[in-house]
Amino acid sequence: MAVPRPESVRRHGTLVVVLAAVVLTVVASYFSKAPCFGPPYDEQGSSANFENRHRLVCYSDVQMLWLGRGIVTKTFPYVDAHRDAADGPPGAMLDGAYEYPVLTGLFIWVTSLPAHDEGQYVAWTTLALAPFGLLAGFLLALLARRRALIFAAAPAMVFYTSYNWDLLVVGLTVAAVFAWQRRRPGLCAVLLGLGAAAKIYPGFLLLPLTIERLVARDVRGAIRVAVLGAGSWLAVNLPFTVINFDGWWATYAFQGSRTADLTTNSVYFWGFPDLSPTTVNVLSITLIAVSWAGIVALGWFSRTAPSQYPWLQVGAAMLCAFLLFNKVYSPQYFLWVQPFLVLVRVRWGWWVAYWIIDAVLFLGINRLFHDSGHLASQAAVLGVWTKSVILLLLMVAFVRAPLVFTRQAARTGQAARAGQAALTGQSGAPETGRRCTLLGEGSGSPVRRGAAPSCRARRLSSADPATGREGWRWSRVHRSW
């Protein structure tokens, strides 16, 4: 019987630990919301315990929207929906209208079908979201090993799994990155488009992904990525725009008419409360656009090779800019950032600081809604501004950092034979403690030069048939938490 290799044992052990952490945090999230539901229920399945939502820090959008958006009626979303702009801003969402894009709205509806009250609905929603959390944890562990615990064991998983529907889009986004790592940029684009049909932010990543193909001189690939990403989003949305455009557009009209108030946790409310809603909208869009242009340019100047572009790091920085300058920062948006803290090799202080300040903001806002006490107000202010500083700094840190994984090599013909020979030591003396990696593939991580005479760069063959510009080089095995 074959004896498992130590490396294989460690790899499988890491997967087990990461998946166990996801299960524990998802279960803990459900039970953290439990004080807000339970008998007695009224005729609509609403629990009287929801009154304790801020005192016991058990509030969730999932439970609130049971009545707040008429989930109790189990109306199919968007088809007969409309927004009553007179009841606002931002207006009343009626007859199957949601402030979320189509895939999330469909997910909300499907999970409501077996539920008869708020408690059951939170349970069914958590159960349906769990596979997406497990998928994200599993793929992150394959890509980043132990660093996946930054996601799986985060307090935010406890705070937000049962809070909103964001694990759905997180799972799709991580799957997209994994597809790209496996040299499936088309599938990556499709998954990002589907993610944008659930929550908007995965669509941001299509821009740097397209640029990455252009920088690699793959114009056809760039067009394919853009078309597939937009096409998958359109395939989900188009039927609803045809059937009832107003019901579909209600999602975006609602978000566009929101004002920067206490519920938005944005810098505009806490720092510039006298700005008019119109001014906030213009300022927000302008700052996001300008920062994105700067980030894309910074990505260009941060390249480690002429044919490589750090698209994932740029996408992560663009997300930070959006969260910083957007007029709404919902607490669960931290789940959006977490996979990038895993996949981009930023130092441990970044994610620890974000963990802590997110907890301060989450608890402070909940207490502020409960009693408006001085300590709660201080915690909320500290959370909002420190979070904003972290996001601002991460915009630069993400772009300048390498990825924790290398992209799967595409090798054919003589290049494959040369690479295999190097890996197996057939081309010369064995290189103990070293491995052959593709320079900068996916990560933009430069090979350390001059570390030792035997580690000097040695080009073996062309590795990318699309460009012919990357090569195999020897480098020391670099492990990092």
C-alpha cells in the first residue's frame, strides 16, 4: 500500500481545517441571529423577538426583508414588481422588487418557498448559502493553503453569513479566480458576469482582466473575455428587462436614490453631513472614476514583465476604491474584500487590522441604533474612519503586492519537454530545495536574483505560446503564511 507523502498529507489536512472552519463559522452565524426569531409568530410569520435586534446584536437583512420586501408572499421577483418613488427616498419596493440584482433576487425567492416564518427563512437561507462558503473556502485552500483561514475563520463569517446574501457572490468570484489560475480566462469572465448579476462588484474585475489580455498581446482573448463576461450578465438580466423593465430597473433606481444617512456607514454622512444628495452622488461617482483610472495606471507601472498585468491586484484595489468612495458601505461588504486578502500577498497586519475594525464598526453601529450612547457613537465613528483609512492604503498595497499562487503553466512541444526535464533534474545536476516556477505567471512576483550562485536566473524555454515572452527560471521555494 502506498504511503501518503508528507506534502499530500499537509495539503489534505489544510483542506479539512479550512472547510471545518467554514462550517463552524456558518453555524455560529445562524445561532448568532437566533435571538431575533422564534415564537411567538404572528399570522405573517413575523417574530416579536425582532424588537431585540440591536440590543442583542442579532439583526439581519434576511429576517428584516421577510416583511420589509414581502418575501412572505413568495412573489416571483421582478416580473410584476415596481418601485413607488413617492414613498421615499429611496422609495418603496413592491410586488417582488428588490434592491439586489437578479440572481440574488431569484435566490431570495427560491429559499423562501419552503419557509413559513422568519426563523425558517433564516435557516433555509443559511443552509443554501453554506455551499458557496464551502466552495470559496475549498478553492482558496487550493490556491493559498493555510492563508484560506483568513477567510474561513474570520469573525466576519460569523457576523455576515446569515446577515445578507453575499456568500453567493463571494463563491462565484473565487471560482472565477480559480478558473483563471487554471488558464480558463473565458470561464473566469463568465463567472464574473454571473457574479455581477448577483452583486455588482465582480463586474469591476472584467476591466483589468480584459487589460491583462491586451497587455499579453492577445487581442482576440481580450475581446472574448469582454464578450463572455457581458454576455453571461446579459443572459441573466435580459429576460427580466423584456418582461418588465421598470421592475428590473427598480433595483438600480432604489440604489441611486439612497441618501447618505446613518444606515449607509459612509464617509459622506460622518464627515460631510451637509452635502446635498445630488452633490454626494456626483462626488461619489467622480471619486470612484478618478481612483479607478489611477489604479489601472498604477497597475501598468507595477508590472514585473512587459507582457504581464496584475489584473487581480488591480481589481482588488478597484473594489477598495468603490467601498471607500461609494455613498453606501453595508457591513457585510467586508466579505467581498476577504478573498483578496487571502490571494494577494499582503502582510498579516492588514487583515488583522481589518478584522478588528470591522468588528468595532459592526458592534458599534448595532449599539448606536439601540441606545445612541456616547460609547456606541465613538465606536461607530472609529470604525467608519479607520475602515476608510485601511481601504485607502489597501488601494496601493494590493497593486504593489504579488499573488500567493502561480498560474498553471501552459506548455507544449519542446517547451514542455524542457520544462519537464528541468523539474525532474534530467537537464543537469539536481537542485535540492528548489523548484522551477514560471516567472511572474499570474502573480507578477519577481524571482529573487543573486540569492545564491546556483539560483541565478536561467531561461529554459518559452512558456506562453500566446506571447512567447515568459520563461522558466529557477527560484528558491518561497513559503509564506
